[in-house]
Amino acid sequence: MTATTPPITVPGDKSIAHRALMLAALARGASRLLNVPAGLDVLSTQRVLRALGVTILRQAQDDNGVDELIVHGSGGALVAPGTPIDCGNSGTTIRLLAGVLATRGLTVTLDGDGSLRARPMRRIAAPLAAFGTQIELSPGGTAPFVVHGNAHARGTQVEVVVPSAQVKSAVLFAALGAHGRSRVTGQLATRDHTERLFDAFGIACAADESGALVVDGPQTPQATDFSVPGDVSSAAFLLAAAAAVPGARAVVEDVGLNPTRIAFFDVLRRFGAEVEVHASDGGPEPRGRVAVRGAVLHAIVVEPAEVPGLIDELPLIGVLGAFARGTTVVSGAAELRVKESDRIETFARAARAIGVEVETSEDGFSVHGPARFHDGAIVTAGDHRIAMAFAVAGRAAEIAVQLDDPECVAVSFPNFAAALDSVA
Ligand code: S3P
């Protein structure tokens, strides 16, 4: 099915890019990072690292707005700016950075936009306290917050109680600066980019026989050259646009195929679409080409255990449910309520606006399909994944979908509209 469909590329993976930038910033020596996405979230990470004294030079930018960067590592010698650091809309930036700063001798205030200020931060403050780090949160447990880093932190045992890669990663970054052995236990079955990039930057971090992640600190990353694969969570929107239309096709190349991120391919198959995956490179972050052919879809049930592997794709799965015969059910996904918006409510409100029947619960939603779609105006709540999911709905259902804030896609996929237009 791939022979006649022109392949599309998507911007580099933002989860991977945040981590590569932070490790390069802590490294000794200069790292060359290729295919770094120029979405606003990754620009936020660059801005905060520069504010901490790291030199990041942009070597080139291609037509897709993709950057090649040289990062001159600080060797760990960060400097505190006199003013609060603005992390924009990016939860990964603020939470991972809190981990980086937790075991360095600086006091820094971290802040973000209105959406980021509404998101929970006790989930990082509590585990980072195990390193003797004091984090003063705003009332309500949110940003802005002050990190009083502890340069004399000792390695420690930390249990991650929220199934969140951001929390796990914050603890792993803190362990790099602590003296002695840290063991990280608990909810670790989330995306594993930090573990893989630690390896790429020469950091020893291994799972012991009980599955705990063990880091002997302090460790300084070694500068390296690294190319970021395309973002599979961005590709998902293009693949879904094809999946929902019988006979339509989309081929995305050079996209990340990390096993902790590709559960969505299986979801597309369960809905009834045809999916082909060709891995091309086994590097620290596997990558390759994915092709999807659309079909008449039937409803699926997403089990709670699947949620961490699909967390960013759940609104899009709800949209696909509207095209599928039967009731598509997502449960065990209360985390959706604390994303860039309350994605259970924003999804349901947007779906109803175009004629989709949805019921919500505390931790998920049910969608009845196939919907009798009609034109509608969508309140995105400034949430990029809601905007992209409903642009896909509009295209696949051939209805006019008016987004109140189409620009919000820029945090992860600035050229999204053009890429969606190129799906056959
Ligand atoms: C991310 C982890 C996920 C995901 C977010 C990026 C990461 O968040 O939703 O888009 O890069 O670690 P949680 O860790 O809060 O689940």
C-alpha cells in the first residue's frame, strides 16, 4: 500500500528533544542535535536552558522549521538567573527541569502560562523532597514554585506513585546530581526516553532484578551527536485522518518507533484499519515508516492498563470512536483531567458540538458511533491535541469545523494544517 502514497514527515519528537537538550546542557563538551522540532514547547526548553547559562547555537533550519543545534554543555555548572524562568505551556519542561535543579546548589523560580499554572506539581515536589530538596509551591500545589536545590543531596530510594514519565524522569535527573546510589521504584511503565537517552549520553542507569531503576551519582553526561526521530504522537493525527476514511492512505516516514509509544498502532488495527510498520534504524530511539489504510471502523474498549501507553492519543481515539460502529470506551484515564486542558471535558464538549454522542465519567468517556456529524465550532481551551483531533474529525467527516484557536497547535506541530492536507 505504500508504493503510490507520497510519504509525509512530522517534526521531531518533543519528549525526546526535551531530554536530549537537558542532557546536552548538563554534559561536558559540545553536542550536535539534529531534527530538533521548533514547536513552542521545545523552544521553551531551549529558553530555560539559556536562562541557566547554557549556550545553544542554531546551525540551520530547514523548510519544515526543523533545527540543527550545537549545545555547549555546562558540565553541570548552571547559573541561577535573577528572575523567574518561564516554561510556557510545557509540562515536560517544568517538571524535568525541577528534577535537574533538585540536586544542584541553586535557588530558582519556575513558572509558566495560565494552563501550566493550573497543573499539579506536588507529584514532583513530594518525590524530590527525598533528596532534601525543598520546593515551595503556590497555594493549590501549582506553579509558580521555587526550587531550593540541594548540592549535598545523598542518593536515596524514591517511589513513583503517579504513572507519569515526567515524574519518573524528574527523579532520574535529580539522581544524576546526588551522591551515592538512588533506587527508583513504583509506577515505571511509562515512556522510557529518559532511560534510553541516559544511555546515549553515557549515563549508567540499569534496572535491578526487582525492576527498580538504579543510578549511582554523581554522573555527568558525555556530549554526543544525536538525531531526534519524528514524533509518533504528531504522526498519530495524520494516520487517524486516513484510518477513519475507507480506502484513504497515509504514510509517515522517519517516525519514532519506541515500543513505549506505539500502542496507538494496535488501537488503529483494533478499530479495523490496516497498519504496516517498517523499522529502519535500531539506534537508541528506533525509527521507521508507518503506513495506514482506512476502513469501516468498529468500536473498541481501551483498558485502564493501556492508558499510560496511549495518554496523548486518547482524545484522538475518542474522535475515531465517533466514526466506528458501536460504543468506544476509555476508562482509567483520570490523568486526562490534568493535561493542557481537562481533556475529558474539552473532548466531550467539542465532540457534542459536531453531533457526536458522548458520556463522560471521572476517569474516561464513552462515544457512540457512527455519529451523525454536522458543522460546528470547537472550544479548544488552547489545547493543541484537542485542536488537532477535531481538525482530523472535520476532514474525515467532511464537515466544517471551526477551531477557536487553531494557532495552539504550534506547541507541538506548527505545520499541522499543511501536513493534514497532504493525507491522500
Ligand atoms: C511526557 C509524558 C506524558 C505526556 C506528555 C509528555 C514526557 O505526561 O502526556 O505529553 O515527555 O515525559 P505525563 O508524564 O504527565 O503522563
